[in-house]
Amino acid sequence: MIVRVKDLVKRYGELTALDHLNLEIKEGEVFGLLGPNGSGKTTAINCILALLQFEKGEVQIFDQKMTPGSYQIKKDIGVVMQNVAVIPELSVYENIDYFCGLYTSDRATRKAQVEAAIEFVGLNDFVKFRPRKLSGGLLRRLNIACGIAHKPKLIILDEPTVAVDPQSRNNILEGIKKLNKDGATVIYTSHYMEEVELICSRIAIMDKGRVVAQGTKDELKNMIQIGEKIDIELLDRMCDSFEKELLAMPFVVDVLCDKQHIVIKTQQDSNGLNQVLNYFASRNVALGHVFSERPTLNDVFLEITGRELRDGNGNGKVE
Amino acid sequence: MWRIYQYRMKAHFRDWDNLFWGMLFPIILSTFFTMAFSNISSGDYFKTFPVALVIESESMYSDNFEDTLSSVQIGDSELFDVRVFDSVEKADGAMHDEAVDVVFIYGDSLEMRVKNDGMNQTVAKHFADQYVQSEAMYTHLFETNPEAIPTLSSFEFDASNYISDMNQQRGDVDPMLGYYYALIAMACLFGSFAGLKETSFIEANQSSTGARIQVSPVQKSRMYIGGLLSATTLQVFSVSLLLTYMTFVLKVDLGERFPALALATVVGASAGVALGAFVALVSKKNLKVKNAMLTAISMALSFFAGLMAHEIKYLIHEKAPIFSYVNPANLIADAYYALYYYPDYHRYWLNIAILVGLIIVMYSTVIIMARRRSYESI
């Protein structure tokens, strides 16, 4: 086990930020911590890294207890913080060299690592630039390069794509996949479910400092009642006349109706799409577009907590 | 650690805000001082001040001393307003009531009493020292070779000469030096901004770079030593640049005791950096507030050291002497002052020793506070 978090409790006064958190992260995984703002993801990361004191519990990394003085363990960890953590007065190259130098003392090795990191994040044309001259996306890439240049075995990325344009986001996500392919175990926190679905092999969904569900994305989606979401446009009828009938069908979990647009959520393994299409055909309803999809992690979160992942709970201070 | 030091130096020399306030601002201010003080002379600065004289035994020598004391001129007026008392107690009482600044008691030897330190007391002390020295020389000549000198009664002082002689090592005295010393002290204390920056850079609860550093395998102590050493180097350089500018461009005479001046500069700059690190760790406020706090603290301490009005320094010394001994700006300014005005090093070393003590106290607090290895919140 690369990381084991056992019964972790962290409080800020009256507020319980982590409520008996348990996590196990295996070697070679891209482990996603998904949750809305304020769910305790960053607090969990800071406790795992021994930056924050906690009231109860234990953190083990590489099968050793993690403490602030665990320098041997720290040598093999790379961290990309949520906030960009670079030195504004130093150039791109100097920043990466400075932070890489905290791990790698040999000059030749470090030079090779810095150059590889620059290549990896695609900042070759900006090595002499100061951070303030970089766009938000490039700055995020520099932030990542500073965290991973020393080739760590465990990489922790805390919301690395916040406020990043789509192109840079794709580059970052592709980069994380590559780091994992090269052998690093990755812990990735985000409140963007699409990102987590895309890159993570296992996911823990957090809410109010607890893990509310954990598993692969398929395992998570199978945990809930909904198996399929069918989105249909009615061309000549309003949907409310069908709402009650549809809800009465045994395989239908929920129906959302908005004028001529209807979303029907069906149970797992119910072959719902066929049955719904047959239903509308039997009533001579002309259909526009028909779209069917598996439930998202948002649906999983919604069913478990009763709230949307992106609701936000006004509890952002915890992060 | 050397690599950390090198990179931090690079970062300091590229931080224009810090360079302006730490390096350029004191130079600009010293230039304004020179422009403002250019038409003020020694005569304008030294005003007539009251002294008490008690003659314990009348003699030719005592008459001569009284005549000399009364005749010392500064500009067009007398330097001493001499008030003769028939007893030491009455003279002391007058000094206690602040009717006089100094009491001279002329008996078998010349004794001088003061209640407080200050410019007037310093002037009086140097007058007394020089008088005693000259009187001894004349007496010796009178006894051994009376023909060699006319008479002791012709022994006269010229105020401008003896003010010039106050410091036995150089020629002219610049009466405005006190302001320059306070300015140098202020420049030293501006090192607190670099100290604050270094500390904030390292601490995880104060910056995101701090968090990145704390999760690295480098010991905090190494980061602190590398960072604060770079801040001190920068500040020593900044103050040295100011001293060079004042000496060679503004022609301010700071004396010739270069090793002692250099030591005062290093200790002063170190005190400034230590103050910044101390405030950074003791205060829970954010970086902007801490910067504002340090600006206020540096300016206030410099004010009490006489930056805006030199008399403040003496007022503080008189009314709150302990504060003048714990005010690093005052200690720095006074170390330079002592080097210039005093032939011996007693007062200089006292200031340096207290400053070193303050630095030890501040850094001890920093070590205690920084030793915590994880945080309540970030």
C-alpha cells in the first residue's frame, strides 16, 4: 500500500473538517478524491502530507508512519499545490531548478531532471520568462513542473486545473496519465467529475469530511439505482401529459419534465431505452433527438447526498 | 544551503519593491536631508545653554576657569550661560529643577555633574576635558619653565575650535549628524522587510511556497539559515551603499574608524532582519498587514531615535531611558554617534552588546516559534 489513512479526524474549532476518514491507495493507481468545495479534500491532503495537525488517526506512506520529520518519505513525494507556489523573481528554469534542488543535490542529475520537466510540461519556449509573464495555463504547468521534476514515486495534485483554459487542462490531464504510465502513483483531487472520470482508476467521493463512496467509476455507478438517463425531445406534444404514466412504470426511477424536453432515469439492467421508445411509439408521439447515457459521478453524488456535486455548500473555508 | 542562499540572493536583487525601500529610499532621504540642512551651521545648532559653577576654593586658577567658561563663544553669542552658586547643593538643586544642564565644581580638581545625556552635556564634557588637559600642560610649563609661556591667564578657548576638537580624531563636526545616524538606523531596520519575506517564504501557513518547502525533505533550519543569511547580506550591502553615498557624494563625515563602522553596520542590519523574522512569526496577521506593521514600527523606532527631530532622542533618554536601550534604531544610531563623538569605545560597545542581545532574543523567539513542525491551519 502506498498510502493508508486510518480514522483521521481533523477539527477547526466546532467544525469537523475530516470525520474519521479512511483511505487506501495502491501502487500504480491514479486515485481521485472527488467532492464539492469544502468537502475536506485539501484538508485531507494537508494531513496526509503532515502539514496539518490532526486530532485523531494515522497516516502511513510507503508503509511508514508519516510525520513532519519523515524526510526519507518526503524524498519520494511530489506535491502540486492548489495555489500556484512559485518564486515570482526567478525565471521558469530557475524556479524548477530551485524546487528540484530541494530533493536532488547532484548538479548533473538535477540539470537532466529540470530539462525533462520543462519538456514534459511544454515550457521549452518560456524557460527565461518570469512567472508574471506567463498566462494562467502556463503558470499552472510551471507549478506542476516544480512539483514533479525530481521524479517522485507518489505525486499529489490538489485541484491543478482550477482556472485553466480547456487546452491547458487537456495537456495537464494527458501529462498526469503519462506520469502514471511512467510508474508514479497519483492522488488527484478535484471537484470536476469529468476530469476524475477521465483519468482516475479509483475514486473516493467526499462530502463533509467523510468518504461517502469509494471504488472504480463503474463500481460507483453501479452503487446507485439509476442505470441509464434517457433524454428525449418531443416534437409535437408537451411532456407533462406523459409524466405520470412514465413514473408509474416499474423500471423508471425518476422523470424530469420541461415543456417538450423530458429526461427519464431508469433502473440498472432494465433495457429502459427500448421500453421508453416503444411507449412513445405506441402513442404516436413524434420524437426529435434521443440521447441515452450512463449515470455520471454527479448522479452518484446526488443520489448519495441529495445534493449536486457543484452545488457548493458554502463551506469553502475548510479547503 | 549555499544553493538556497544563492537563489534567495538572486530573488532579493530582483525584487524592485524591496530594493526601492531598502536601498534607494534611504539614499533619496539622505539627499533631502543634505538639501534641507545645507544652510544650517554649527553656530545655528549649538545654542547658549545654562551651566552652574561652584568655586570651592578661590585661586588664580579658579578665576581663570570662570573667565574662560564665560567667554566661550559660539557664533556671536556665549555658549555657556554661567550661573555661579555658593554651594554644590544649590547647584545640584538648580540642575534637578532643570534650571541648568551641567554643574561645574572647581576645587582641587575640576568636577562636572550632569543629570541627563544630551548634546549640551556632551559639549560641556569635552570643554571640561580639554580645559583640564590644557590647564595641566600650562601648570607644568609654569612650574618647570615659566619663561616659556606668557601667563596662564592668557589661556583662552575658542568655541568653534573646541567644538571642532570634540572628536579628537577629525576636523569639522557636522551638527546634523544625529539626523544622518537616525537615517542609517532606519535603513538598517528596513532589513525587516527582507526578514519578513524570508520567513513568510518558508512557513506553510503564510505562503503556498512555504507549503511546498515544508513537504520537501530539506530541514527547516537550513531553509531559515540560507534565507535569513541572504536577507542580512542584502541589508548590509544596502546600508553600506548608503554610507558610501553619504560619505563620497554628500560629503558627510562619518569618521575613520572603519572596522567599528563596519561592525555597527553588520549588527544593525542583522537587527533589522531579525525584527522582520520576529514580527513574521509572532503576528498572526496576513503578509500585507505585517508589511504595514513593519513600516509603522521602523518609522516609529526611527522617530524615537531622532529621525524627524533630534531632541526626541534626548527626551526619550530622559523620560523613558529603558525604551532608549531597547529601541534598536536608537542603539544603532547611538553606536555611530559614539564612534564619532567619543574617543573611547565604551559607549559604542555598550550599544553593540545590547543590539546583539536583542538579536539573540528575537532569533530565539523565531527558533521557538518555527520549531513547530505542523500547523493548526493553513
